Amino acid sequence: MPRPRLDHVRKAQILAAAASVMSERGYANTRVADIARVAGTSPAAILYWFEGKDGLLAEALRLREAEFHDQYTVHAERQTTASAKLRLVVEAMLSHYDWGLWMELSVRALRDTAAAAERERLDRRWRAMLRGIIREGQASGEFIEGDADDVMLVLAGLLDGWAPLLAVKAKGITRERVERLWLAEASCLLGPGFDARPLEPSR
């Protein structure tokens, strides 16, 4: 198969287009032609670089996750307290993370080993980041002592459960309610040193 000309489009553009289209329409309702149209290239060019939609989904989410990490978690590391770091990351996860694309990957992971491996990798990264902040706060005396793994699992599980419901606009699930309940649980687990005031919007 001859190599398609890609002078006018970069691989990152294709992945960004795939992430946008799949997040909006869902995996099942997305055609390679739809992605090509948004990326400004041809279906043949996409199929040359990727193994159809399966390969695109995993790499598109990897790109979105990397962008999220660069923008928000790096910024969190500049905060002076563990509480500030945790609050910034959680606010960003609630407001800016692409949960629609995450759910699409999770569904594929039920039957596809490559998608399952990518979902596991992203999940480990998110939990490791959360665990690291909790341990930092415990070591400094900002948070109360406890099993950091257990605390991480509860706080991550709450967010992993509620955020997708926000994404699908489930009845009775609002941003304000999820934020209030998550902060209350975090305060119980982390102690009075955790700043449980309403979250400030991240950029």
C-alpha cells in the first residue's frame, strides 16, 4: 500500500479529531470518514497510520490524558500544600477530564485486551498521583494518619463513579452535589487539615 501524503496533517491532528468525534458521538456511531473530515485528511491516510477505530480510541485517550496531565497535574505540583494539590486535581477531573472518551474505552476494555491494558495503565497513573498527594499530606502532618491506599481507593472510587454520571447528565447528579459530598468524605478521611471549602475553578 503506497504511503498517503500527509504534508497537510500531523498524526496529533488525527488523534485530536478522533478524541473529539468519539467523545461527542460515541465509539459505535463514529466512522473513520467522520474523523477524517474533522482532521482535514482522508480515511486512507488514517487507516495507514492506525489499525482502524480500535487503535484510534486508545491513542486518542492517551493523547487527551497526556494533555490533561501536562496542564493540571504539573500545575498541582507547584502548589505548596497537599490540600491545595488535591483540590486542584479533583476540580480539574470534575470539570475538564474527558469522561465520555474514558467510558468508551472502558466499554471496549470488556472485550478487547489492548483497550483493557490501556484502561489499566491510565487508571494506575491516576491512582498513583492521588496516593502520592495523600502520602505527602500524611508525612507533613497536614492529613491524619491512615492507610493511604485505602483512603485513595475510596476517594478515587467516588470520583470514578460520580464523574461519569455527571457526563451522562444522570437525574439527581449535579456538579454541586458531587463536589459537596466528595469534599465531605475527603474531610472525614484526611482530617481537619484538609481544606473542604468549595472548589475554585481551574483553568
